[in-house]
Amino acid sequence: MSWSNLFVIFRREVLDQVRDRRTLFMILVFPILLYPILGYGIIQATAARENKPRIVVVVGAEYLPIEEPLLSPGGDGFNSRLLDPLDDTIPLLVQPESEQGSWGSPERRAQAIRNGTASAVMVIPPDLPRQFREKNDVEIPILFRSVDEPSQNTYFRLRELLDRWKRGIVDARTKKDNLPRGYAQPIQVRGHDVATVQEVQGNTWSLIFPFLLVMMSLTGAFYPAVDLCAGEKERGTMETLLISPATRAEIVLGKFLTVMLASVMTAVLNLFSMGLTGIVLARNGASLAMEPSQRAAAVAGLAPPTLQSALWMVLLLIPLAAFFSAVCVALAVLARSMKEGQYYMTPLYLVCLPLIFLTLIPETKLNLFYSLVPITGVALLLRALIMGDYATGGRFFLPVMVPTVVYAWMALRWAIDQFQREEVLFREAERFNVGVWLKHLVRDRQPMPTGGQAVLCFSLILSASWFLMEYMAIQGIGANLAAVAAGQFLILLPPLIMAMMLTSSPRRTLRLNWPAPRYFLLAIAFPVALNPLVNQLGHLVEQWFPISSIIKQSLSQIMSESPSLWVSVGVFALLPAICEELAFRGFILSGLEYRRRTRSAIFLSALMFGFLHVLLSLFQQLFNATLLGIVLGLLAVRSHSLLPGILFHFLNNALAVTQGHWVHGLEAAGLASWLYRNPEEGLYHGFWIAMSLLVSTVLFLYLWKLDRPDRTAETHGVAPVF
């Protein structure tokens, strides 16, 4: 790659964006204007709310006692000792009315609340003085309108006020009767807030800033990407750029860096403008608050994030902006025009919004699974760091950052692949006809599936598996051997049907060839060599992220239902080996290899394989399944056959299913202590784990480096079908 060419492309695109007034407005002017205007609107709305007190009509106010007054001396408000200082921002005005007049009618009271004349109506019973003298209970009705928020809030405030009035009356009675205070109030509850100052200050911003960071970085990346790619097609300058000395990859990287710069600047300016607006709102709220406790709460709730939190925001923004920029560039390359590019924004937002809304749920905590979810992991990590939870932040920093960088790299590779295709760059307007499309699928079938067909196959597998699980839950069917077998057949059906319908060579697509004998030896050696390492990795993952006791009990119940060990091996080892290999190393891997590097196809299929195990069983299996998927994919590509992968998959699962049985046999022979440091969990001694790592690395390097087509004289892919 020529860095000088890349810099020229980058400078060209940046200057082009600087000359565009719309881009400058969205990046520089819009964030500066938006939040001050919003802040001004909030202040004005707050001030307007301050000027609208709540009217409370007290019918029968003449029956209230004088000893423990409920109302103020003037009768136009409530006793100040009964009011909560935190709720005093909206005053309660009392309108005393006699029960003898029109307010004695229930219809008149209800009509006053409906037309807004009163927020609530409190009815004082005429026998209140007598009931107080006899120390009986008294019911005081409060009329309100639940569908009207101010009326409902007034009702809640009146209930709290009457509770304080009741406690005052009880205290006066106990004092008059010379009774101890604990006689009427035996329990006093006092709350102690253990939240730190940084947690209190960051509580509001930890919900706002992650959402804003995602939305603004996405918005800041999308519009420049559409302008630089689809807009360049419309302006007719794409051809001039393509004949320049810069390669296609350098052109894409130049556009990517430009879009990423715009995304970062948009997000940073939005955060900065919103932070300043929050400071002004905090001070304004403190000035409006009449009580010291209110001023402290307003300042603490809207205090700006610390400098350390701001640095974390910028650090996490870079990989997030890189991910969005690469995705937006790839989508913008697909678009024929800027108008079509705008259509892609809505689906992109619909995908991103659930991932960010998930972080707004208080129960959602950062764990291994969420750290691997795009966008969600970054938002949860940022929330923890703003709250000052650096223990969680340090624990999950790498599990969040590494997948985000990998996703950004994958999206960038996708963008470069799109830019390499002439039919994408110069795609003309087309009319879609379902009948013509179906005829094209049947008549012009290719020997191998495309990448889109592979993704569709994976989506069908996920959807079918999901609906099977939901159906079982609705019918009250628990996890059992039949359900496991049904799930495997659902994995098998989509690739078989799609291979028969969409490809002209199902045998080649599904790699139904007889491989060279050495691959069977590798398929046997690999699972045996990997077993100590796989067991140790599984143990570490379970230590870091424990499996719930309910899931463990469910898994044990499934295993106990098996009538024999051979049935368990067939259901949990042989059936998954056949079905999953035909799906992932057969149809899906073949489709992902279409116009894509082999290593990228292997890696993507392994990620899909790991994600399937997250959905169907445990998210703790993600690492093991993904790593094994890489080895299985490489074995399938090198052997041009599915048989070694099926044998590998079967042996790996069979070792796990039968572990308890053959470990007991080793214990009987006195060999278990020689291999295992913990026979019950299948944990080997450190020496065997080191040997496992060494042998597995040698076998993998042999497949990766030495067994390449240009290093062997054997011709693959033409062996007879079995």
C-alpha cells in the first residue's frame, strides 16, 4: 500500500467535505445550536411549569381541627410543616369550599377535575371533629383523574401530605397520654445511600451519553459516506478517481478515514455541547430550587462528567466510529444515488436502536455475552466507566474493545470487497420481477452459492431454531433428547434444500468428496490433541462467567434421560457432527468463499458457528465453538471434503459425552492421577495442557502453511463422490 496515495485520497475527500455546506452544518453548526436551544426550551418549560400551581379544592374545610392544622393560617395553602421541600417547586393552592353549596354535589366535583378547574378535590367529612375526639379512624376521599398526569401527581402529593398530618396527630396524642413515642411508631426506617459522589454525578449522564455517542457517531458517519460514494456516482467523478494511480483499497481507506473523522468530530462536538448545556441546566435548576437539598440534588444530578470519564468516552468513540464508518461506506457503495443511500439509513437505525435501548434497562449489566454484542458492549462499558465502576471497566475493557475492532475490520473488508466489484460501482437502475427472478435462480444456477445465499441460509437456521425453542416453551416441553434431535434436523434442512435448488453442483457445494488419507489422520489427531486445551478453556470461561444452577440441572436431566451411553453419543456427537458440518462447513462456508478470501470465509463461518451455540445452548460455548470452527473450516478447505470435519466434530463431542465413563475406567486402572489434576471436571495437569498447546499449534501450522495447494502435488476437488 502506498501511504502517499492514501494521504492524497484522504486530503481530497476531506477538502471535498469541507467545501460542502451541508456537511459543515451537520458537523460544526448543528451540535452547537441544537443543545443550547433544547436547554433553553427546557428552562422555559420549567419556568412555565413553575407558574402553574395545582389547585386543590377542600370541601368542608370548616370541619378541620385547629389543634393540628392541615391548612396554612390564611387558608389558601397547606401547613408548611407538612410539605416536602423537594416537591415545593410546584405549589399547591387550596380553595376552601363549603359542603352546603354547589361543591356538595359529587357531579360538580368530578366536572371541576375534568375541565381543569381543580387538580384534585379533598372532601372533609362533617363528623371529623367527633371522630377525632373519640379517636376513631376517619376516611378522607380525594378525587382525581388518573389519565391526567398533573391530577395524578397532585393526588400522590396529597396522600404524602396527609400521612405527615396523621403522624403529627399520633405524636400529639401519645404526648398527651404520656405514652412513649415507640408506642404508635414501633419501627423507624432510615435509608443510607452508599452511592459515591461520582456515581451520583454520573447516574444521569451514564444513561444519556452512551445513547448519544452511538446515535451521533452513526449520524456523523452516514451522511458523509453517502456523499463520498453515492454522491460521487451522481456527480460523475467516480471514473476519474478510479483511473488514478491509487489502488481500490487505498481509495476505500481514504474515504473511510474521512468518514471516520467526520463521525468522531460530530460525536465529540455533540458531547461537548451537551455537556455545557447540562452545566447551565444544573445551575439554572439550582437557582430555581428554593431549598438547599433541592439545589444539591440539581447540581449533583446534572453535574458534568469527570475528566477521566471524558477521556474514556473519546477512547471508546474511536473503534465505535471506525465500525460505523466502515459499515456506512459499504452501504453507500451499494447505493446507485444519494436518494437510494438515504433508504439504507432507516434499516441501519432499526438494527442499532434495539442494541442501544438494551443498555437503558437497569437490569442489563456488562458480561461476556454483552461485551461481544456490537454497540451494546461499548455502551455498557462506557456506562460503567462514567459511574466510576473501574473494576468492571478493567475486567471487560479488552473483551469489548477487541470484538469491536474485529467488527470494524470485517466491515472495512466488506467495503473494500464491494469497491472491487464493477457491477456494484456502476450498477444501473433495475426493475425487480419475482417471476423473472425465480426463473433466473433455476435456469442460471451457479455451481457454488453466493455470499448472500450463505447468509440467508444462516438466517433460516437461526429463525427455525428460535421458533422451535419458542414452540417448546409455549407447549411446556422441556429440553430433552427429542428436542435436541429436532433442533439438529432444523439445522440440516435449509442447507440441503438450498443446495439442491440454488446450485448446479450440490456435491461440490457440500464438499461431498473422498479426501486424502492424511486428513483422516489429522481429524483423529486434532480432537485428541485439543482435548486438554479445550477442557481447560471451558473451565476458565465457566470460572469467569458461571453457568446458573438451573441450566446445569437441565443439562444433567437431559443426559440422565438417555437410555444408554450409545444413544447419548448418537444424539450429542454423531448427529451434530453430520448436521452442523453440512450446514457450516458445507453450504455456508462455500457461499462465504464466493469472491472473498478463504481465511475471511473461514473466520466468518466460525463466528456464525459460535453464535449458533450461543442461541441453542450456552453463551459460554462461544469461544470453544468459534475456535473449533476455525480448525474445522481450515480442515474442510484443505481436504476439499466434509468427511474429515465430520470425524473431527464427532470425536470432539464424543470425548466430552463419554468423559465421565472413561475417566472412571482410568481411575480403576490407576492412571487418572497421572493425567488429571481434577478427574471429575476433566482438568489435565499443566504438562499435558502445554503439550496439547504445542501439538495443536504444530498441526494447525501444518494445515495453514505446509498443506497449501501450491505446496503439494496432489490435486484436490476431483476425487470421486462417496
